[in-house]
Amino acid sequence: MRLARNLIAAFLPAAVIGLLLNSWIEENLFSPGTVAFALFAGGLLMLGVEYWRRRKVGHLSPEEQDAQSQDIDQLNLKQCLTIGFLQCVAMWPGTSRSMMTIVGGYLVGLSPRRAAEFSFLLGLITLTAASVYKSLKDGREMVQALDFGPVLFGCFVALIAAFLSVRWLIGYLSRHGLALFAWYRFVLAGLVFWFLVR
């Protein structure tokens, strides 16, 4: 029950801000230039937070970091809302939702493994709610353009891929942190700028 409370609290900022700013975001933040900027800025954020986290934990092993970290059902409402508001930054296209929630987890004291676990569970709620909203908003056009069979199969494959990816991500983050993903974002930002902006 505490975990459910925490996930709902972390989801609420996105539910409110997403509904309020959805049209503005679609009109103003979907250009290649804004996406490239978000990719680059996200990479800088990852490197900065990873440097801060490594200085904080010192030479502790992943197991020792987990031992010092709260469990995700032990977070208080302020910590959950902090993660939730950071998730809202990912409404800017080019900003990774999982990156922002993992960074939020770091900032409230979670270990990489627990931050990734919370990010995944929060993503299930947030992305499901966003899909339902889009279906209600644009459902008629979707039914006309798409066949439900391939869509349902795609959702099933995506769910399996997400579980497998998160298992790998948890292990990787515990050992190596976010730096590799930051450099990936720098490269991708450069490619977007080179081919679509300049």
C-alpha cells in the first residue's frame, strides 16, 4: 500500500501539468532544434548528477549502496513529488522520462538499482495513462488508421522488451552509472542538429 501511495504521488504532477500544457508542448517543443537542445542538456545533467553521486557514495560497492538506500516503499511524499516533478521535464521531446526519474531518485537518496526500479514502476502508470488519454482524444483517427491486431502484438512485445531492458539497466547502472547514456545523448544531439537543424 505504501508503494502504491508513493507511485500515485509521483504520478500526480505529470497528470496535472500534462493536461494543462499538452497543447502548448505540441505546438512549441517538437521542432528538431528544441529536441537537439534537450538531448544535449540531458547529457550534461546526467554527467553532473553522476559526478555528484559518485562523490557522495565514494568507493561503496553496489551492494553497500543498496544497504544505505531507502526501499522505494519507504519514500515520503515530498521525495515522491520531487521525482514526479522531475518526470514532468520529460514532456519536453528529447528528454528521457527514465533519465529524469532516475536522476530524481538519486537526488532523494535512492541507489541506482532502486532508482531504476521506481522509474520503471512509475513509467508503467504514467505511460499507460498517457496512452489512454491519447486513445480517448484521438481514438477515432487511430481506429481508422491502425489495425488492432498488430497494435496489441506491438504492445505485448514492448512490455516484454521493457522488462528485459530494465533487468539489464539495473545491473548496468549499479556498476557503471549514467555516463555512457550521457555520451550517447551528445552524439544523438549532434546528429539531429547536423541533419535536421543546420
